[in-house]
Amino acid sequence: MASDEDLKAEIERLRAENEALKKPARGQMSLKVSEKGGLSVYGLG
């Protein structure tokens, strides 16, 4: 079974990975759908 330190390190690693995934990479296209169904496209310019 994993120790508390191992679990804390894994949680911190996953949090950092999650934050990195939230930010689109340069040159990467992303889409966003609004509550009303409108579509926004980012990263084309």
C-alpha cells in the first residue's frame, strides 16, 4: 500500500498535469461551446 508521502506526491503531480492541460499549447486550436450553443474557435490567428 502507498504511503501518505507517496499519495501526496502523486496528487501534486496530477494537479500540475491538470493545470498544464487547461492551458492550450501555442499553435494549438481549441473549441468552446457556450450555454446557448454558440461555438468559439481559438488558435486560428
